[in-house]
Amino acid sequence: MNQQDPIIEARDIHKSFGQVTVLTGVDLEVWPGEVVCLMGASGSGKTTLLRMMNHLETPDRGTIRVGGDLMGYRLHKGRLHELSPSRVADQRRQIGMVFQHFNLFGHKTVLENVIEAPVGVLGLRRSAAIERAQDLLAKVGMHERADAYPAQLSGGQKQRVAIARALAMEPKVMLFDEPTSALDPELVGGVLAVMRELAASGMTMVVVTHEVGFARGVADRIVLMSDGVIVESGPPDEVLDRPRHERTRRFLSAMR
Amino acid sequence: MSIDDSAAPRIARRRPYLSWLALVVVLVLIVGAIRSVANNPYIDWSVTRQYLFNDQVLTGVWMTVRLAVISMLLGIVLGILVGLARLSRNRPLAQVAASFILLIRGVPVLVQLLIWGNIGLFVQTVKIGVPFTPIEFWSSPANDLIVPFVAATIGLALHEAAYMAEIIRSGVLSVDRGQSEAAAALGMRPGRIMRRIVLPQALRVMIPPTGNQFVTLVKGTSLVSVIAGGDLLTQTQNIAATSYRIIEMLAVATFWYLVLVGLAGALQVVLERWAGKGHTR
């Protein structure tokens, strides 16, 4: 794979949950080093699309490639064959994910949360994993709480640990699913600051968010979704200030 | 009417006179009951004291402990397998597990113990081999293999497994889906997610009902006296049969069951504290 290939490539994605159609033919490319913000009203399919990027959700039709890997499938003689759960797990190593509700492992300390996968999945030596974890925790400002349990942390602190935990796998791309939506307003800033720094370091990021300010300041591209399709895609000032579509205008006025 | 602003009015607590009266009545009843048993002319407490640490009784206590612990351990292992099978996305496997639970829970454990204890009546030999072919690697007469201890252990362990399976299933379901999703997103494989992330957190929810199961099992071992299991009750009943000290020997059994259940309860408290790691209310 060379620099010219997209790191994420979604082709003709369709998905419905029972009677409810969520995605109807979505195409999206994310390039190395790019920060893409997925925005749109709730129910527009942006979270489903994000979760498909590491196969937590399966498409009804269409394919997603991440770093060249066909996520969840093997193409053989023109047919897609489902991969075993273990092969899917292997594919996910290169993709970091941060959840709206943090999902820190409740029975493990902050440090144990961060070293769990590097030791258990990558086979890193414990001492090396701890060293890496301490670096990352320092970066997100949580090194002093390394021995705390998640229940002892605020939402913002939990989310910063969750970011460190995902980064400890040294992923090629980071997915964020509404990372600040479950936070008290005064805690949002700390998490966004960490994400801003991560973006500045060159990390490829796909962020589902309602934070217009963050999207304007950090995103290379804003992708606006509505009713299961992408209605607008472009640089922040274009999408936010000179929207071409009525649906974009309606969404943006509702955000203010 | 004027209110003195300088001092807030004092609070006069309600006096629970009725509760005090009820307490007195209950105490009188309890003391009366204890006196009537302790001073009962038909019970010779010296016999109870004499047999409390009798060798035959202690053999029974030891057998009861062994039956309870071994059945519990086998029940937990089998229960984990059945419980996870019940949760499996493999439909036939889940169905088999559900049927096992239905069957075992549907038949009184006393009946199951009698069936295992009398298995020699309808099964002559136990073989290991290839089904539907004459090939066999090992065989043994059922009566030699399934002695009362084995019958009792099988009966109790199967019963335990069915209940443990349900406890494990509810424990696993109690762990938020986000936990396994986060683990999956980190590239962990399903087995590892279950072992490292889900089961340890399910444990906290599983320990109290498991403790109850164990206490029930300790007492449930007394049922094996119907197949001469050699447990505490069997032994005290045997002594009572020759000495005619029925109530005195039942008191011996009562004493030991209370001791064992008390120990099990203490163990449960220790385990709950250990498994509650990282959890604050």
C-alpha cells in the first residue's frame, strides 16, 4: 500500500435493522493523516457507519477496506466469505476505537486497562507494555491516576484513559464514536484537547461528533449524513459556512 | 401566633412503643422455647455431648464435606460449560444445554440420587468405545464402578451444574455489552474476551447466589442417606438405630450442619470482598 491509497475505503454500504433502513449506498474514503468528522442528526447512520469500520456492525451489502484489509470477509471467486471471529479480531488490531460510554474494564486499574491488549494480543513484554502505557497516560494527563479503578474517575478522565488504551495498540487509524456526548459540559474541553493533540501528531481519525467547534478547528473534512446517505462532504468552512444543501442548512441551524 | 426566629424548633422523635412491646413478646417466647428444650426430661443432653466428637460422627462430617466440595467443584466446571453452551450462538448446542437444565431441574434431587444409587438394576456394564460398534476400549461392571459415593457425587454434581449454569448465564448477561465490544475493538479474540473481561466481572454477580447454592448443597448432602452415602446424617442415623437416641443424635447432626454452613458463609464473605475489586456503590 502506498501513500496514494485511502486508509479506509467504504463502497456502496447498505444496512437496515429490521424494518429500519440506516444506510443506503454510502461511499467514503479516508486518507492517511486525515481527520474526518462524521456529522448529522441522530439516526442519520453515522455511528453505524463508524462501527462498520472495525466490523462491530456488519454491512448488508458493500465492502469496507481498512489498510488494504477487507473487513470481516475474504474475497474468493467473486464471493465474500465471512472470516472467523479470531481473524476479525486480528484485523481489528490496526484500528483503535473510543466509545461514547468509555467502556473501560471495570475490574482493572487504569494501568491494567491500558496494558491488557498490548500484552494479551500483541504479546508485548509486561515491562515494555507498562512503559508504553505510562508514556501514553502522561500524554493524556492521567499518569497520576494509574492505580485508580474506573469507578473512581470522572467521565472526562475515563475518556482520556480510553484514548490511551486504544493508542497503546499503535493503531493506523482511530475511530471516535461521540466521545464527548456522555460528558458533563465542563469535562468536554479536556477530552477535545487530547484529540486535538492527537490530530496534530498526524494520526488518521474518524470522529462522529456534535461538537461544531472541534470539527471546524481540527477536521480536514466534514462529512454530513442524513437519512442513510452522505449529503455533503468537504472542508469545514465550506460545509459549515457555505452549505450547498437545504438539509445541511437545517442541521446546522438546529445545532446552534 | 409568633415563632421565635432565634432558635429552630427542636425535633421530637417518635417513640416506637409498639416495636418495644413486640420485642418483649418475642424474647419471652424464645426463652420459653429454649427452656422447654433444654430441660426436657425426654432428651438426654449428655448423650449428645458424648457423641459430638465420636469417630463415626466425624467420619460422617468428613464425608459430608468431601461430597459437598467435590460436587460443588464438578458442578462449577460442568456448569460453566453448560452455561456458556446455553449462551452460544450455535443453536443446537444452546438447545442441548437448555434441555439438560430443564431435565435436571425438573426432577427432585432425591429422585435423581435414588436413580444413580440403583443404577445397577438397569445398567450392567459401563463401557467406553465407539457407539453402535463392538469396539470398546474399557468396561467395568456398573455395581463396582458406581458405589454409593460415586452415585452421590454424580447426582449432586449434575444437580449443581444445572443451577450453576443458570447462575453463570445470568452473570454473563449482567456484564454490559460495551465491555466485550471494547475488548473486541482492541483485537482480543472471543475466548480471551470471555476469560479476561466478561467472566471476572460476571463473578461479582455470581458469588452471592453461588454461596447460597453451596449452603443448599451442604445441607442437600443429607439426602444421600437414602442410598447409604456414609454422610453425617447416615452416620448419626446409624448410631440412633442401635442406641435409640434419635433426638440426641439429630441434635449432633444439627450442630455439625450449623458449623459447616457457618464456615461456608464466612468463605462467601471473603470471596465477595475479593471479587468486588474495582466496584464501588
